[in-house]
Amino acid sequence: MHLKPKFVTLAVAFGLSAASMNAFAIFDDNEARRAIIELRQQIQTLEQRIGRLESTTQQGQLTLAQQVSDKDREIAKLRGDLEVANNNIRKLQEDSKVLYASLENRIKQLEPKKLELDGQALAVPQEQYADYQAGLDHFKAGNYQQAVSQFQGFVSKYPKSSLEPQVRYFLGSAQFAQGDYKGALVTQRDLAKEYPDHPRAPDALLSMASAQLELKAIPNAKKTLAEIISKYPGSAAAGSAKTRLDALK
């Protein structure tokens, strides 16, 4: 069969066109594969990076958790130290209160005790007053031997104390109560001689006269009673002395 040239040309053109299309198709598939391969490589790269990031993140989280745990322990220790410090502060405050109270008491003990004896205002050291009061308590309780010992110790320990006239008077009275009339006479005589202007002086002379009467020294007793009336006419002791003197005549 013979074809016409026109048809032959058309057939050739068609064949060339088909071949060209197949070539283009082959080219597009190769590009697509390369693109897919590149995408897969990129994905793989991204996955590797993500894996590294996750690993780093996990390690960071572990490190952070360890740091948090360390900080928690440190905070707990600091809280413990703070509690100990607070307890120490409270104890120091309590000790300070006790110390302050003790110091305040000691200061008060060192401060003179203000009192009034025999119409006289006195400021007496606490220790002296305590020793005087101890002797006086013995005397009032009838413990005359203890009173004598306490008052004699006072005179020896505190010479020229402002309480000495009272101490000597009660010492002589305690001696008299024990029957030590000579000792009582000497004690009251010395009191009246050394402290003639003291309110206890006329009473000391009256006690001295009583001791002289107990010792049967009547003339001396009369002389002492007359001295009371002469030196201390306005005193209560002078009235008692006059009554006794009248009784002895």
C-alpha cells in the first residue's frame, strides 16, 4: 500500500511529538525523584536535629531537676539553720531577761536601804541591814544567845555603822536577858558614852542602871538614874529613872 506524502509527514510529526512527550515525562520523573530524595534527606536531617534537641532537652531537664533538688536541699538546710538561729535568739532573750532580773536584784542589793529608826532617817547598806535584822529576829524570838553572837559579829564587821547604836542597845539587852549583867553594863555604858546624842542613849543608861541593881551596886545605880534625869529630862527614860530613884530612897 502506498501512502501519500502528506500522511507520511503527519505520521512522522506525530511520532516525533510522542517521543518528545516521553522524553519530557522521563525528565520530570527524575526531577521528582531527586526532589523526593532531597526532601527525605531534609526530613532525616530535621529528625536528627529534633533527636539531638530532645536529647539535649532531656539532659537539660535532668540537670534542671538536679539543680532544683539541690536547691530544695539547700533551702531545707537554710530553714533548719534559721530555726536553730531563732531558737538561739529566743534562748538568748530568755537568758537576757534572767540576767537583767539578776543584775537588777544585785543593783537593788547594793543600793542603800532607806528606813527610819528611833525617829532618824537612815540609808543603810543592804548587807548591814540584813545582818541587823537577823540579830533582831533572834532577839524577838527569845534566842538571846544567837542574838548576842549576831550583834557582836555586826559590831566587829561594820565598825562605825549608822546602825551601831541600835545594835549595841539590843546586844546589851540580850546580854541582860541571859543574866550577863556585867557584859550588859559595859555594852550600855559604852553606847551612852560614844553616842550621847543618840535617841537610844537615855535608854542605854536606864538599862545600865538595871544591870547595876542586879549586881547590887546600889550607889552606882542611883548615880546613873540621876544622870538620866539631868541629861535627858524630857525623855521617857527620865520618867522611869525618877520613879526608880524615888523607890530606892
